[in-house]
Amino acid sequence: MAITHLFAAAVGAGAAVAVDRLSGRLRGTQPTATMRLVGTTVAAPTAALWVTDFLNAAYFARDEDDRSLDDLRLAFAIVTTFWHEHGHRAIGAKDVLRFHRAFGTARLKRAGGGAGTLDADALLAGGDLLFGDWFRDAARDPERRGWGIVFRTTDAKRSYDPEVRLRQAQLGPLTPPVAPAAQQIWSTYPPVEVADAAATVAALEAVDQWPEYGSELGRFTPLRRGGLRGQTFEIEVIGFPSPRTPVLLRSYVTVDQLATSEDDEEARDAWLTQLRLGFAARADEPSPIPDGAEVHAILALVSHEGHFMGRAKSQLVVYSHEGRSYLRAIGVWDPMPWHLAELYDQVGQASQHAFWGMGAPEESMLHQLAAAVGRHQAAG
């Protein structure tokens, strides 16, 4: 995985041409919307591979015992901060030279333990070279991190408009499930225990911090002003179809519904009744919410056109039962078109299950959110 930035940039240019050609062949068909979402909003397709290689150097290329998700999140933050510091233009192939000057020597010296890798100190030192000597302290200051960006000052963070990224996103219409209920696929994943239900709801509502809950499979970045209700997220996903072809993809979801125990009890109870009835009709899937549970919040993330699950809705529930509190994901989606069904069968299903809590904690955003809540509770 630890190929150099410069080699990755050359390969990335070729990958962009291949993507463009494939998009041309599929133009006018449903797959085109998905092909447009290669890379991220902050990185153009010509930079996608070397940016992914940079993330690999901070995490995936390192020995498992040496990996830290904090380093992966820091690497992501460096990329997004570079976008922010350079007028919100998409990072391109030419920017690889600046990253190579900032991080190349440390990679050659195997800062992360293996060939071409980076550890936390190398990431912070490279950040200072890339941005200025303010970066190291700011990256360690929670008050100057938000929306996946490290800001120079707290005032700069307060004045940031997340909708600048929304305007650059290729955001299509919402695509909720529309198939008859009997044809829809309903799925739930193991509940993730959390230290405190109210603190978990507060963590979900702190939308600027969602990138800090990122796992090794991806992260959510908010794109709108305001809070959780009506919020749109860009999902940046790192995929590995094969060991030599890392891929950076994105998709979009919007909080289409939100109900809490404080302000929407009637809507919440009607929603929960609908969920329980839906799962009762499916003997192969147990009800995701135990009888007698107290539900503190439930929200629905609805896909936009081009999402790799097609027409889909993911629901997150915070509830307490028998003296313990949990965060759980529930998925509903329409039967997928052929191009998405094939991708899902090959690589998507395992990643989806892991991301929503079925795999290792390092892969799951829900586990990472729970860990953040636990650290906050322990700090008092």
C-alpha cells in the first residue's frame, strides 16, 4: 500500500481517464450518477489515488499494532484543511508536490514503522511545513477542530460556512425507498453500548464533530449550517476492491426525519410502531428495539441520487433498556439495480455491516462515537 505520493499521482491521472471513459459508456444510464462520485468534494478524481495513498501511509500501510484512528482522522483533517486554506478549490494532481515536500522525507525514513508510512509526529511536523507553525497546537485543540478542518483560531472556526462545500458537491435529489414494503430489504445490526444516552444524543447533535467519529471505513462531514434536523452529510468512504487498487468514494445523505424524547414524542412513538410492525412481518430479522425500551432519539438518513446503496434509508436509534444505553442502526433499501447489487455483493455488504457496528470497533462509526462519549464522560 505504501507507494509514493508521486507515483500515486501518476496512477491517479490514469485512473481518472478510465473513470471518465467508463462514465461515457454508461452515460444516460443509472450507473452514471454513481461514477460521478469517485473521489471527494475536496479532491478531484486526478488526486483521488494519491490522497488515498496519503491516508494509507497514516494508517492502513502500518502494522496493525501501530495503527491509531486518531492518526487517520488527522490525515483526513490535513487534506480537508489544505482544501480550506487554498480557497476551497478541489485538490488536484499538482498539489502532490506540496504534500511530497511536507511528508516525503518522513515517509522515506519510515516514520510509521514501515516503508512509506507516517506516524502522528510526522503528520504534525508535515502539517507545520504545509500550513505554518500554528498547525500542531491547533490540531490538538478541540476548540479549533470542526467539520473535519483544523482552524487557525476559534474565531475562524466560528466564521466558517459549511455550505461552501455543499455548493461544490454534486448533490442530486433525495432517493428514499419507494418499493412496496414486502419487496424492501430491512436490516439491523448489533446495538453498540454507550456510556450515557443523553450524552450520546448530544454527540449526534454536535454535527461539526461527526468527522471525529470517523472509522477506518470512512467518515461523515456535515454540509449545512445549523444542527442535526435537515442536515446533509457527505460520506467519504475508503474502499479496497483489491490490495493494489485503493478507491476513495463519496455519497450523500440528509436527515429527513428526527424525533427525540423531549420535543417529538408523538412522532417518535408513531415511527417506532411502524418500525416494530415492519420487522414483525420479517421473521429473519429480529425487532431492533426491545419491548419496554425507552427511546431517547431516532433519526433517518435518506440517500441522495448516486448513493452506493441506491434508494436507501439508515435510521439511528438511541435507547435505554434494563439500566443500560445503546446506539443502533437500522437499514431499509429498495432492491438494487444490477451495477450496485454486484458491487454490494462483492465488497459492500461486509463494509456496511462493519460500519454500523457488526465488525471490529475500528471499522464502526457507532463504536467510535460511543468511544468519544466515553472519553467525554471520563473527563468529567
